[in-house]
Amino acid sequence: MNNFGEESTHADASNSWKKLLPLLSLSYFTKNQSLLYLTYSQGFRIGGYNYRSLDTLIPYKEEIVRSYELGYKGKLGDRFHLNSVLFYNAIKDMRVVSFSDTFGSSLSNADRAYSYGLELDMHYQKDELLLYSSLGVTQAKYDTLLLNGIDYSDHYVIDTPQATASLGLRYSLSDTLYLNASVSYMGKRYYNAQNTALEDGYSVSNLSLGYKKLGWEVELYGKNIFDSEYVDFMISTPSNNYYHFGAPRVVGVAISKEF
């Protein structure tokens, strides 16, 4: 074990985890083949050990998620399709990542946490035009979280956007030529349990022009066409915040062949 500059140490420990993961789903199909469903399921991540502690291996617990979903998938008219879901997750011993000033990471557990929200996925097709969009709204908080003797209960979960969205179109200019345009949005996120390291939301726009014929496809594309400056990830330590910046404008050509 190495704690970045401190004397290396050695320790042995082992454990094993077993978990039965039930899933129950009830589905109802309407006359137009739309689907209404209700699902209960469980998720599981194994525990482990923090190997950057100096004297011993400090363990963290396994994480258990109980998920409830109510969803609808189907047509609303001849041209409009909708996928939607309401969800609630009850999380026991949720993993919480923290960093030291030497970038040593450690994992601990929030006794209880939860998230709930709504996800929508929609598209509309008419002749040469396809419109598509998505929306996600999430509220995620720690019910019970105690770190180093400090209570962070009711704080927002780390690196969980409160909203995401996208909007795009594809227009067929001819049998072989098409145009794509889209914009995506990532909402604000917190990067420490204290909720003091906050990164605001950002949006990125993309544009492409493509040609497709006889299995060949050539696409001229531009990603982040407005050259937006944004941060897509952060590491927060007790003394500083370190930012990872998103890609700038990228222009290129992609060529592919289907066999």
C-alpha cells in the first residue's frame, strides 16, 4: 500500500460477497401494441478495501439498490413515439468517493440514500424529417451520511446531474444525402459530500452532413460547433478543486463501409 510519499506498508485481508437479485415485472400491452409496465428489481455492488490507508486495510461495505419503475412505451398517433419512466431507487450503504490533497482516493458508505425522477425519450417522424428529444430529471440525496464525524445527511449525491436533455433532427435531403443537427444539455453537479464543489450545467451542439449509398457512408461532422468552454468532471480535495475540461470544437470526416 502506498499513500503518495509515505512509507509503503503491507497488509492482507479477504472477504466474499453473495447476493440474490430478484426482479419482478408486470406488463400490459394495449391494442396498438403500446406497453405499460411496473418493475421491481435489486442491484448490487461488492464491497472492498481502501488500500491507501497507512496501517491497515480499511473496508467499505457492499452497496444494495432497490429500484421501482413505472413506464410507458408506445405510439401517440401515427407519427409520434414516446418512451417514459418514473423511477425511485432506495440505496443502502451507497459508495461515497473522497480525495486527499495528494489525490489519494478513499471509499466510504452512506448508510442510506435515494434517487427519484423522470426520463422521457420522444421522436416524431414525418416524410423526410425526424425529430428526436430526451429529458431526464433526477433528485438524488443522502438520507444518512456521516464522514469523519460530520453529518452530511440531506446533501446531494456526488456527480449526479439534476437534469439532462437533448434535442435533434435528421433531414433527408435526397435518397443518399442527409443532415443531422443536435444539442445536448448536462445539468449542474456536486463533486464533494459537503456540496461546496459545484459545477454548473453546459450544452454542446453538433452538426453533420452525410452521404450514404451502396453500403458506403461519408460524413462531414462538427462536434461542439460553437466551441463552448465547459467542465465535464472535477476532483475536489480539501484544499483545491481540479477541473477536466470538455473537448473543444472538433471537425472531421468519417468514412465507413457495410459488408
